[in-house]
Amino acid sequence: MNISNFTNDVEAANALHQKYKELKSEIGKVIIGQHDVVDAVLMSIFANGHTLLVGVPGLAKTLLVRTISEVLDLNFSRIQFTPDLMPSDITGSEILNDKREFSFVRGPLFANIVLADEINRTPPKTQAALLEAMQERNVTVNGKLHHLEQPFFVLATQNPIEQEGTYPLPEAQLDRFMFNVILGYPTLEEELEVIKNTTGNYQAKLNKILHGNDILAFQQLVRKVPVADNVLEYAVKLVAQTRPNTPLAGAKVNEYVSYGAGPRAGQFLVLGAKCHALLRGNYSPDIDDVKAVAFNVLRHRIVKNYKAEAEGVTIEKIIQGLM
């Protein structure tokens, strides 16, 4: 498929909606359930963002990312983050070759989709190297700039229950993730199907639905989607309401929140709403599209205070109150 063949943006938007349905069908051959998670990852890809997947072990996070990379015909790289991982282990390093010259050997960051497995297990120095790649789409090694392949996405996983030997992600890095997606347990029916498929000789044959150039073109299409002023205002006000002791903050936020979301949250709310609308066959987002992505955008950008922790007030409850 060549998106440049379309005569107008409406045709391209219809094509994206159709391709989304095909993607969901292909991914569903391997991934049982997790529809909201698949939607969030696809939205972040078409919005040129990164996603943090939080869930207990065994919920097919790695399989999900590998499957998506396959149906999108993208290069896939998996990095297992450990306490002894150095920045050069992920960015690459310069080595002395046979001609006694230094040549750069690319690290695993040089891929279209990078799975950063258990990202909170590596020290801040290595996390900083990943942060540069996420924000700038390039890495710096020995003072030289090396551009990453496009499209480029980081899909990171984090275990929410095992916190020994972990390094909490700094807020600056968390803010670079467009979405923070919580993976839940499958239903009984879904789990039965998973066990049936994974303990027999079933092997799904996946078709490639899109290619790298198509994704880059659809990213540009998302940027061109018009947004009504009232929808923009709703998104901006929603973010502003998360900031305690400011004019728009409510009593609950002032009582339970230490820090609210920054302007990047508003950007991702609008981009996410645009994607959400397009993937459902609409040409412009409404307030419901903003609400549909609000939890994933705001969840990791609101910092609770001690009172909220003591009283068991969750971030989700705070966001729900704002909407």
C-alpha cells in the first residue's frame, strides 16, 4: 500500500481505519483478549509516541510487542534491562577495526520497535541514554551523533509487584511515555483459549499489514486531523485540573496530589484523541475521544501525596473525579 496514491486525506483516513481492523484481526491470531492494550499500543505508534506497559509476569507483554512488530513489518529489538547494563550496551560503541581505525558498532537501540524489558531494573545512567533516544531519536557516542531508524518506538515493560533491586523511573523519563498502560489478568474464557493454543501445536501465520513508510505517512495524517476548539479546551483544562493549588484545581486534587501533569500531557491527550477518532472511522475527535485516552495519558503524570497513600486513594479515582 502506498499512501501517496490517495487523492485526499479523507481517503487516507478511511484506509487507516480499514488497516486498523486488519491489524486487530492479525494480532488477534496470537494475542487473546487485551483489546484495550493493543489499541493503546497502535495509537501510540500512529501518534509517534512511546508506551510503558505495566503488568505482572506472564501476561504476554513481550509476545504482544513482537507480534505488532511483525504485522507492521518493522525491525524488532529486545533489551533485557539489568542492574549491570551500561549505556554503551544499548547505544553501541566504537571499536578498533582491522585497519586500526575506530568504527561505530550499532547497539540494539537501532531498530524500529525497541522492547525495553523491565526498564526499572537498570541504573539511572543507562536510563538517561534511553531517554535521549526516546526524545531526540538519536544517540550520542564519544561526542558523535548517530540518528536512529524511523519510525522508532520504545515499548517498555515494568513489573508492578517486585520492587527489590529496582530504580524508580525519574519523572522526566516517565513524561516521555505517551501512554502508561495497565495490563490485567485475562478472563476465564480468554485464559482457556491461551492455554489451548500454547500447549498444542498451533502456530499462527501472520501477514504483514503495513510497512515503515506507511506508518510515517499515517503519522503525518494524524497531525493534520482538525480539532474543534471546545475539544482542545477540554483537554487543556483536564490537564490543568491535575495541578494542586492552581485556579482550576478542585478540592480532591488539592487534598491528595503533590504534583500534576505538565503541558506534554495536553499534547498527548490531543494526539491520542485524534488517533482514537481515526481508528474508529471518524474524521475529527470529540470530548469522548479525549476521555478514552485520558487514563493512559495522565496515570503516570500525577504524583499522589502521603495522605492519598494512607487513605488508599488511587490515581484512577482522582482522574475519574476530574472527568
